[in-house]
Amino acid sequence: MKKKPRAIDLFCGAGGLTEGLRQAGYKVVGAVEIDALACSAYKLNHKAVKLWKEDITRLSGVAMMEALKLKPGELDLLAACPPCQGFSTMRTKNGSRGNRDAQNNLIFDVLRLARSIKPKAVMLENVPGLAQSARYVKFRRALKRLGYLITSDILNTADFAVPQRRRRLVLLASKLGEPKFAPEVTKYRTVRQFIETLTPPERSRDPLHNYPVERSEKIEALIKKIPHDGGSRMALGKKQQLLCHQRLDGFWDVYGRMAWDSPSPTITGGCINPSKGRFLHPEANRAITLREAALLQTFPKGYKFPLDKGRYSAALLIGNALPPEFIKRHALALRAINSSPVK
Ligand SMILES: C[S@@+](CC[C@H](N)C(=O)[O-])C[C@H]1O[C@@H](n2cnc3c(N)ncnc32)[C@H](O)[C@@H]1O
């Protein structure tokens, strides 16, 4: 039997990228993650992977290869999704400049590990803002010098069978041929296809779906008034807005409902909080649940997320993840060139 191609997932979070690679037939042999809660989510779902629970800046490629019994050049894919706060357009709450700079430099740890492990291919994913940064130009140039052919673009996950609009910068690099992205779908998948038939939370035994939510009477009344299936606060007119919203003219998505027959908006770390975006269920008078958010991110139905630190921490893991379906499709495209002979 042909051996599965092997991959390492850097900044693995709760494992969205790993799940996509696994579905594309890769064997993820190693992963790195600094955050304890993300590590426990990862372990719950990907027990067999060697997980380094540590700061990537302290980890050497030699140590990783030794632990995984790999020689330079043997790894098929080094995949990485470094934290992206510094390049995000939503950057106001993200700490001091020094902290942001340190995070932004983590892209060079991907390069450092690529230099030492010499994988056949590299996959990098990030927020679109990274494309404008000098660090990204330097990163690409260095990869080219290492002998990789590169394809990169800003893609929308809805074009790749994810029922969610989410714009991401994706870079594929290969030493075996020019990488190609997966083909785009001709029809979007929708919120309805992914969450309509789910048992309602109050009758569900899934802890990610059935949990108590407390809301003030005022908010409860506001939610009930938002028209079903894609409605916004705009439909209520100015007088009926909460006082704090009357001044927030730019934030019409806040307390909006998702539409059944479209992809959802970007699932962020705030996705179970209706005051953070268009996160109300299309019909029910509540925000989407953690399970619904995970399904819109295309995680499998039984994927586990720990609730030890509360539901907002779990929502952050879900919102930070790469949709597995998106990664699966591009990883399959990459596999196709990696297994074809070099011209
Ligand atoms: C965008 S998230 C990754 C999402 C993940 N690829 C997925 O699909 O679920 C970035 C991750 O990098 C981790 N991280 C940040 N700084 C790190 C460091 N210095 N070393 C290792 N991991 C780090 C964060 O804790 C976070 O989980």
C-alpha cells in the first residue's frame, strides 16, 4: 500500500488545519501550539499526533526531525497558520506594538523550520492584510531562494464549499512543480444545508449546543423583533434601536440574523455573541451555538472542543480555526502535483 504523505502543522490551534489535511489523506505527524486550551482541544481530536506544547521560537527543526524520525527533505508538507492579529483590520484591542511585532515575526519561524526540515511543500494561511507587509515579501523571496515554486492569492472560503464567507491569504509552495489552488465551486453551500436539521438546543445532549444563555429582557425583546432569515436592526428604524446602537451607524450587522440560503458571515471568536456581528440564528431567538458555529466552519459533527474555560474560550478556538473543508480541497490539489512526476 502507498504510504500517506506526512505533514507538520505549526500553530495548530484546535486543529482545523490538521483535520482538513487528514481528510485529504495526509498523515499529520507533528504539531506545535503554545496555548494550553488549544492543546487540549487538539489532543481530544488528534490523539496520535506528536504535539509540542510550547513556544515555536524555542523549537528547532533538528529536534522536531529527531523526535519524528525524519531526515531533511523527507517531510511532504509543512503547514502553518501563524497568529494574525498584527495584520488584521480588527486590530484595536490587540495589545502593545511590541507584542504585535513579536507575533508578526512568527512567520520567520516558519521559514527557519522550512530551511532546516526542507519539506517538499509549504502551505501558509493568514489574514489578507499580511499580503501588504514587507515581512511577507521577504518570506516569499526566501522561499523562492530555497527552490520553491509559489502560488498565492486572497481567497474566499465560500468559493471552496464552505458555507461561510471568509477571506484568507493562502500561499502554496512546492519543490515538485507549480502548485494550483483547488477549483472553485459553481454553487455556494448555505447555512440551511449545515444547521437547519440540527436538534434544537433545548432537546440536544450535545454540551456545545445545549447550554444556558442569560440575556436581559431588553435584549431578548430586541432579538425577537429582528426579521427572520437575514434581517437586521435596520428593519426596526432608529427609534427602536438600543440607545448604545443608535450611535453605531457603521455596525448594522450587530444583532443581525443569518440568512438560510446564503453562506454565513465570517465565524469569528465572537460568534456566539449577537452583539459582535450577524450571529443570530435565521429563525430562533438566539445566537448560533458553538456546535452551529463549528458546523459552519465545516468541522465534523462530533468534533470536540473543551468547555473547561467557558464557552467564550471555546468560541475563540472555533473562530480562529481554518475551515477543514477549505484546507482539504487545497491539500488535495497540492497532493496531486506532489505525486506527479517533475517535468
Ligand atoms: C490562527 S490560530 C491557528 C488555527 C489553527 N491552524 C486551526 O486551524 O485551528 C494561531 C495559533 O497560534 C498559536 N500561537 C501563537 N503564538 C505562538 C507561539 N509563539 N508558538 C506556538 N503557537 C503559537 C495561538 O495560540 C493560536 O492557537
